[in-house]
Amino acid sequence: MLSSAVLVLNRSWMPVHITTAKRAFCLVYQGAAKVMDEQFELFNFDDWSQLKPKEGEPVAGLVNGIIRVPRVIVLLSYDRIPKRTVRFSRKNIYYRDNYTCQYCGKKFSSSELNIDHLIPRSRGGKSTWDNVVCSCQECNRKKGGRTPEEAGMKLIQKPRKPRWTPYLGFRLDSRIYKEWTPFLNFVDVAYWNAELEE
């Protein structure tokens, strides 16, 4: 239960992050945040720990009892809004491609994957979301300094900029708790993550 996801809101009630229940409890206990319930009421740690859990609700154990696992917390002093672009990094490329070679379709650990440029860098190919994919070492060697077409290799899916909500750190297909929905504006997310034509 301590590893379950908790939505973190800034003091203006805008989503800024997703953390673990363990970290959320620490923030609330230290007085840096308060727990928000389904009726949008805020609770400090002592008040939250006095509430009786509902049937089937996730709980964590305390020395002297149990405590409800929060789904949403509100930071008391942070009011900034994180930027909305996904950082172009090896980790995010692997995450976008689900740690799967885009040529053979097999899943690998990050240490067994490479970043492959569809248009090779030796031919002016850029390191951009739409020109790189995950590939296993064997497929990368097979492709060499050629394009996939020249090497006779097909891509599983066309690469594109990720479609997850970058400022929260989760993909749109991740589990979203009902308590989060008032704070997640999917029209806004769709607008900012829509692929633009060149």
C-alpha cells in the first residue's frame, strides 16, 4: 500500500506530480501538505489518522492502528506549475517504446536496448522523437548505417512524441483513481499532446 500512487496538487489545487503513499505520508506528517478527501476537505496528519477507513478502502499500518491511504494531497507552500514538455532522454524513449525493440517486437531490459536513428546520423538524421526508436543490439547491428527500408526491416509503430502527461509523469493509459478526475483536464492534455502537422 505504501507504494500506491498519490496525486500531488500545488496550493492552487493544480496537479504537479504523482508520488508514492509513503512519500505523501511523510509530506503530510511534516506539515508540508494536507490530505484531501472526496469532499475536497483538507486534513493534517493527526486529523487524517483519526478518520475511520471505509469498507474496502486501502489502509496502511501504524504502531497503534491503521490509517487511510490518501489519493490526493495538497502542498501548502508550492504554487508553481511544471513545464509541459517531455524531456528527450534515453529513459523516456525506452518508456515511450515500452522497452520493446521496434523491429523484432521483443521486450528487453534497458541495458539490452539501444537507441536507433531511422535516418542515420551519418546521413544527417537528427536526434528527435520522430527519428529515434528502441532497438535490441542484434537488430541495430543488422540495420547498420541504413534506413529501415534499405535494410528490409519494418517498424512495429511509427515513432512520435510521447502522449503521456509529462508534468505528472504518467502515461494516459496508466491507472487513474476516481479521486483524481476533478484535477485532470483531459481536454487540456489532448490539446497540448496532439501531434502537429509540419
